[in-house]
Amino acid sequence: MGVLQLHPIFNNLRNKEKEMIITIESNSTKKPLLEYKRVTEKGLNGKADTTETENSLTRAPGTKDTFVVNPSRKLGGYLNTGLLFEVDNVYKDLKSYNSTEWKEILSGTSRITKQTELEYKHGRDPGFYTNVINLNPNISYKGKEDKIPYFQTSTATLNLNDGTTKLDLSKPREEVLYYNLRAADRIANSYAELTSDHDYYISSKDETAQTKQTNKRINNSALGHLETLFESKDGTIINFCKVLDNSIAKAELTEAQAYNELDVYIKHNLTQASKFNTAYEDMKKDPIKFNLKVKVWNYIDARIINKINNEYVWEVPRDEEGTTRVPVKWDRYSDLLDYLENPKYQAEQSLLEKQFKAKVRI
């Protein structure tokens, strides 16, 4: 393929405008189906390696995601290039044109497709960016490979990175790719439009900076809350671990250990930092419910209440006469919390607490 050239009318515009960089970011909420572990420490003397689950990957390590323009059922099987929408014709009043054919297409016409605009802007023949799939069998391209319709060549592909891919819209190929990406179903046109259905999103330089600023503020906020928890020196930081995530909560956790666990948790990824902030705000807004959640953790850890699948079961102790009582079951976590704060079950709540203190010998 030859190098795509801009039409001279655009050269002056380019010199007056700043370079426009578009960023394509991978959707960090989408994870590979298989779990991957990263070796953090090599095992010595026959011991197993220390590994950590990799939570930041959006696809399998070492794989490529090559973007190509696909056929569209809505377009009758033709390629969905994203170039068929109309724009104002900036060439309608030129004094001269590259060819008689271009003059017939552009002269005096107020609206043209984006495809036509880019073909002339990039110094190409009419139809170079056609969305028709098959090559014309009556035309020989031997020795004229640069005349092959663009989307019939490998140049029309883009390897998308697991993270950030950048496009420079001052480059013809990357300008075309920008419109191709915008039309693709699996790529959101902005961060604001991103959903779980998208693999990537297109972000302008300003939006990327804004996103990074927002992410930084989320992390900074979480770390600030962590310092407040640690400075309280009243055991709340340990209880916070219990409410936030069972995987970092331990019965014998010290405040210093809790601080270290939460610090790692926050810095691991943005999702966990956001979850930390939400839990902290909920604790401040409703300390009574926070304490109830701590109780639930304590009861489960002491095996007084057992979680079986998604059901919570309390094997109620025999009464003073030795009679077996019917177990109490809750289908949802929220039902268990409601039970523990309902005055109607005050006797049962007292029994639960008495049983817990006896179990842990408080």
C-alpha cells in the first residue's frame, strides 16, 4: 500500500490546529474467562512459587485483539465502515480538482458522505474506501496494489492493546480507523457510554485526563479514610475489614495488620478502592447497621450461624429442658440483618449474643 497523502487544502488547517490524539482504552471491568496467576516469589528448595491472582487483565496474556471492519446485516452484508454519514462539502467551490471525475462528484454539491470527503482529503480515487467486499474482477491490480480498495487490505486492521491504544488523527490511516472504531458495536464512543457489552471505549485526550483525575481522587479518598480509621485506635479498623471483605478479615487481626491489609486492598485496583469508599460512607451514615454487619461476621466466624450456599442457618441451642428447637433460616443477608435489629426477636438476639460470648469465652 502507498502512503496516504492529505489534499493540500488541509495542510494549512493542520498547521493551525493542535495534533489530535484519540485514546482507545480497554474496558477494565471485563475479565478473561480463565483465571491467571502472577508469580510474585519463586519457591526455593522445592517449595511452591508464591502467586497472586491477576485482576487487571482484560484478556489472556500474550494474545492479540485485531480490529477489522465487519459486514453488517443492516447494510445488506456490506462492511460497516462508519463512513456513510453525510457532512458538509468543503470542496464544492474549489477552482480546480484532482480529476474530471472528482469535479463531477464535488463541484457545487452541498453534502457528501464522510467516505467521499476522506477519499479526496487523502488524495485517493473515488470509491477507495468503499464498503463493498469483493474486488472488481474486471480490474487488474497487478503492479497497482495501492489502487486496491482500502478495506480489502491488511492496512485496514488495528491491533488493540490490553490497556491503551492511541490514534493520531492527523495521519490518514488512523483517521479512517477512528470512524471505523466509532461504528463498531463492541467499542463505546466515550467513557460515559461504556457498558459491560463493550470491550473498549474511545476517549479524547481531555476525557482520558479527566478519567485519570477521577480515578486518582477515588484512590486518594480511600487512603484518607484509611488513615482516619487507623488514627481512631478503637478497633474500628479491624471491624471494617470484617464488613468490607471476608478474604482480608481474620479473627486475630491487629490494627497494624488491618491497616496493611486495607492499604494493599485499596491499591490493588480502582474497583476495590471504590468499594472501600462505599463501605466507609455506609459506616458513617448508619453505624448501627455497620455494627450489625460486624456481629454477623463474628457469628459466622464462630460457626454459630452457618452460611450454606446462599442461605444462613442458626442451629438454635436446646432449651433448659433439653428440647431441640427448630433452626432459624434466612434466605438473604438483608433478612438476617433485619432479624438482628427487629425488637420482636430481642430474646433470640440475646441468646445469639450469649452463645457467641460462651463460644469465644468473652
